[in-house]
Amino acid sequence: MPAESKSAEPLRQGAASASLPTRAYFDPAQNAWVLSRYKDVLDALREPALRQEGPEKAPPQVRNDVSAALSQAMLSEWEKEIEPLADRIIASMPRDRPVELVSEVIRPWSLAVTSVVLGLDASGARQLAALAPRLFANDAGVQTPLRSRRSFRGMLQGVRRRIVRVRLDRLLRSAHVPGVQSLFLGLTQTIPEFLANAWLALLENPSQLARLRAEPDLIPKAIEELLRYSGPVHTLVRRADQTVELAGVRVAEGERVMLKMAPANRDSDHFNAPDSLDFTRRSAGHLALGGGPHSCVGALLVRMSAICATRAFVEKMAGAKLIEPAGWRRGSTLASPCSLRVLRPG
Ligand code: HEM
């Protein structure tokens, strides 16, 4: 995966429903077919002749390991510990200066959640927190792979000093949790990237933020809609193992196919008024967590933790205002704000 580049508001440019092509096309610059209609992308995700390619590819064992770690009983246990974490962090934020939500709230929260899920003791949690400046150093250079062992090593290479990599590796191994590297990446990279996207969407839609404060029971539905509206995974890549008819085109054996997830989630043939954030719509069926045989194994953990954090955000940050445009980072798979400077209401 190439290093990330910073660019202005790439998600919205990529996702705007008005810019959707009507059918699949071949992009010579990418040397790949590009699919961005909801139905085409869903068909491709379910197509057995297409195999995963790129940093999002997880070895089959990882799927089993992560599922084994995420039992319903464990999720219920973790929820009790995760519930108060965001509340505590946000409550400690000052009101007399701007707060940068990504570095001051979202990432510390994600490390605290990681400690809970990996069962780190107090010393492990302290060690992880001490590694944070290295883990999140150099936004522009650190890659944001999703899951595979190879990608994990890629991320570790982004952690500059070797001694830090060794400590992190030892810490994770000592957690004795199946699929620990995938869990770690999901918790410290993908979930924070989703929260940054989601909270930006709320800050930009103050009436919706106020509505959630008045009707907190809507938050689970809101998380589903925020996944649809601003999920962080914008592109997945597949390669054809055999020639296949897809989206009205013939994809020859060996050809690549790019699945444009963000535009598919804004397809007006599937979602009414797709560019508006509407917590009462039926967002189920969105593709933010994939679909078909490789859909996200961490989906329940994503939903539970995002609901907990967003509950605290809605309660304590209603009325917060962005004081400058969000900074963005974009990788080949994920895009998210890397800085969200806000002023809390007094
Ligand atoms: C908001 C956060 C997350 C998002 C948006 C997300 C999104 C996705 C997507 C789109 C896929 C499909 C990849 C494909 O079809 O090629 C996927 C797969 C996967 N996700 Fe997540 N994910 C998130 C968090 C997590 C977490 C926390 C974990 C670990 C607990 C996790 C573990 C996995 C695994 C292991 C797969 C691979 C499944 C397979 O290839 O069979 N994800 N995720």
C-alpha cells in the first residue's frame, strides 16, 4: 500500500451520489475495472470468482481466530468497561482552549478500549499508552492497513524505533487472545478512523447532533446511518480467478476489480436522498463493513464500541464547533480526518 497522502475532503468528493458512473468501466490508470453502484459492488463482494487482494486480505485462519475472540459473552463483559471510558476522557477536556478530537479523545479512547479487549493488566495498559506517540507518529507516513499479518508488519515498520516494535509485539503476544493482531489493528486504526468520520459528520450536522442528544435511544440507528454515510473504507480490491460477467461487463481471468464502497453507500437507486444524514432511514444493508463471505468479523465490536463512545460525545459535545476545516488523510483503502479541532460549549 502506498504511503498516505493528505488531501481535502476526499470522502465527500468520492462519495457524492451525483458523480456516480452509471455502469462499470475500465480505468487504464488503475489497470482495473471500477464498480461503484450498490448492486454491482454487492454482487462483486458475493462473487466466488473474485478473490481478495491488497492489504485488506486476511488469511482464512484470522477470520476464525477473531470470531473466536469476539463471543457475545465477551462483548457484554467488555461493554460494561468500555461504556464509561469516553465519558471520562471527554469530561477531562478543557473548555478554555480548542480540543483536537483525534489525538486528545479518539486515539486515547481507542487505546483504553484495546486494553480492555486484549485483557491487558494495568502495567500492560501503561506500556501501550507509552507507545502511543510512536504508534500514531507521523500521520502522513504511517500506513493504515486493515488486517493481514503482512499489513501488520507494515504498520509496525511505521513505528519508527525497533525497540518500540519489539515492545509492542511482546505486549500483544502476552495478551494470549486469538487474532490479536487483527483485533489490535481494528481497535487502534479502523474504529478510530470511523469515529473521526462519524463525529465530523455530526459536527457538520448540528441539528442531527442536537436530535441525538434529545433522543439518545436513536444512537444505535445513528451509528448504522453514520457507517453508511461516512464509513472509512472507500475502496476494496479483487482479482478474477476466472472470467466472469459482472455489472454488465466481462471481467477476464487475472483482471483487477476496484469496489468503490463509499459511492456504493450513496447510490440513489438503493438509498433515498443518499447524501443526507437521516437517522430514521433504513440504513441496514450498507456496505461499510463489507458483505458476502469476507464481511467484517469485528462488526459487533465496532457497533458496540462506537455506540458507547458516541453516546458520550453526543452528551458532552453537543454545541461543540469546528474551529478550522478538518485535516484529511487518505490511504488506498481508508480515508478519515486526522485532525478535528473544536471548541466545547462553555
Ligand atoms: C469501523 C471499523 C471497521 C470497519 C469500517 C471495517 C470494515 C471492514 C470491511 C469493509 C471488511 C471487508 C474486507 C473485504 O471484503 O475484503 C472487513 C473485514 C474484516 N474485518 Fe473489519 N472493519 C472494522 C473494524 C474491525 C475490527 C475492530 C476488527 C477486529 C476485531 C475487524 C476484523 C476484520 C477481519 C478479520 C476481516 C476479514 C474478513 C475476511 O477476510 O474474511 N474489523 N472489515
